[in-house]
Amino acid sequence: MDHNFEDDVRINRFQLDTECEVQASRYHYWAELLAEAKARVNRLDNRLKAVMAEAELDLRKTAEMNGAKTTESGIKAQLEVQEEVRAARKSLADAWATQYHLEAGVKALEHRRTELSNLVELYCKAYYSAPEGQRPNADTEAAQGIRKGLNNKE
């Protein structure tokens, strides 16, 4: 099944039965992608921490070998300009962006589920069977039910 997010959140109100049938699988597909994205963020966060620790050890070792005095702020500043640290930060930021987009998408699919429920409820109340401007209401339905009951009694 080919997944396009725009297509997956769109509802065809004239095929509510089909839409309800596929909702769970669509949600599952995008929720799985979100889970993978979260796992990737965790892996890249751990990778960034490891890269920073290795770079910090190298900086301290180099400074010690050269007899230079190191400060925490100096080490921190040098870490930020390390190419490997910058690359790891960029990868993590990209992974976070993907996760944020997928979280928004999964939230949209949760809203889709709610809207499907609302549309099914409207369908069951014959909302779409009356011409525009003549929507049934509870009073009209109750009156029609009473009239039907009166007509059936003899």
C-alpha cells in the first residue's frame, strides 16, 4: 500500500464504511514511523554524547601534553567548533524535525478518527438525506415518530 500523508488524512464522506475500515491501518503505519523516528532520535542523542565525550577527552589530552591550562568554558567552546560534534548535532536536529512532523501527522490521524465518528453519527441521524436548509432536528424526528405511532394504532 502506497502511503501519501495528504491522501491518508483525507476523508471521503460518501464511503464512510471504507474510511472506518482503513483508519486503524493508516494510524498504525504512521505511528510506527513515529516510533522509529523516536528511536532514531535516541540513538543520535547517544551518538552525540559519545562524540562529545571523545572530543573532550582528546582536547584535554592535547592540552595536557602541550602544558596548556584548560577551563571548562574553553573546552566547551572548542567542542562546539569540532566538525564531528557539529555533524552529530545536525543529524540529531534533523531527526528531531522528522519526529515533530510525524507527531503532528499522528495527531491529525487522531482527529481524523474523531471526525469519522462524527460523520458516522451524522449519517445515522439522516443528516445527509435532507435537502440543504432542511436539516432534521430532534423535535422534528420526535414529532415524526409520534405521528407514525398514532397512524399505526387502530
